[in-house]
Amino acid sequence: MLKIKHTAKKGYGLFATEPIGCCDFIMSFFGKEMPYDQAPPVALQVGLKTALLPDLQCQLRFLNHSCEPNCAVGVKEKEFYIYAIRSIEEGEELTINYNTSEFNLIDCDCNFECNCGSHSCIKYIKGYSHLNIDQQKAIIHICLPYLREK
Ligand SMILES: C[S@@+](CC[C@H](N)C(=O)[O-])C[C@H]1O[C@@H](n2cnc3c(N)ncnc32)[C@H](O)[C@@H]1O
Ligand SMILES: [Zn+2]
């Protein structure tokens, strides 16, 4: 269903090997929870002080950011997973918006210049706390619960 491939400007990325329907469950983030301040950049922030470090075998380590993503992170009974937020064609790269999970990427020196190439690209990805109110409102429906509750 998924394949890891090199991209032109973002290192490796994760690609669909078959069409995926809107809202389909794609894969769980399997790994271990750890304190955010000890987590490496590949970890997914899941709470203000908590991150989830995907196992080495977990392909979601290669999920890149897009300012117009086709996937989002969901959570059910403490299990984090990704699902499609629109239909995805075979061969398309799977992406999420990192600002829907990461609060402050400047803190850990993990901010980066965005090469997503979308029309609405915001150019620098620094985390949810660096977005203006309109940018926060535009993504709040796909943000992780700890950000929606803020
Ligand atoms: C979880 S890794 C994703 C996999 C990564 N591309 C790799 O080859 O290991 C996150 C890192 O990928 C890069 N990245 C992800 N999305 C990007 C984007 N839209 N533009 C530029 N770099 C991106 C950044 O360096 C980011 O810190
Ligand atoms: Zn972008």
C-alpha cells in the first residue's frame, strides 16, 4: 500500500502504491511515547510534553510535510494513526501538515524551509504556536486534540 522513495527536495518520502479513498485509515504510528524534550526530530509530538517515536520499521518515519496535505493524524484510544483527508491516487506522495501536531519546532531546532510546492505554502515550518490566528483556524479541525484544547 505504501512505498518509500527519494524526493527531489525533501529527502525520502512515503508514496501510495494503490489508490486510497477519502477518510480511509492508512497506518498506525507504532512506537514508544517519550518526553518531548528528549525526543529526536523524527518523533511526532502528541502532547505539550509528550512525543511518539516511531519504531525503526514504521514507514511513517518518512511522512513529509505539506501545507496542502492529503492525510492527517488521528487518535483513538491513545493509538495514533494516519488517515486520508481526500482521495489519493496511486503514485502520489502522502503528506501531513506538521503544524497540526508540532507546537514549537524552533525550540528543538527542527524548523525548516518548506519545499512542498503547494499554492498555499507558508514557506517556513515552525510549529502551530508560530501560526497567526487565521492560519491556526484553517487547520484546527485536523489538529491533534492537545492543540484543539488549547
Ligand atoms: C520525519 S522526517 C520525514 C522524512 C525525511 N524526508 C527523511 O528523508 O528522513 C522530517 C524531515 O523531513 C524534511 N521535510 C519534511 N517535509 C518537508 C518539506 N515539505 N520541505 C522540506 N523538507 C521537508 C525536514 O527535514 C523534516 O525535518
Ligand atoms: Zn509548504
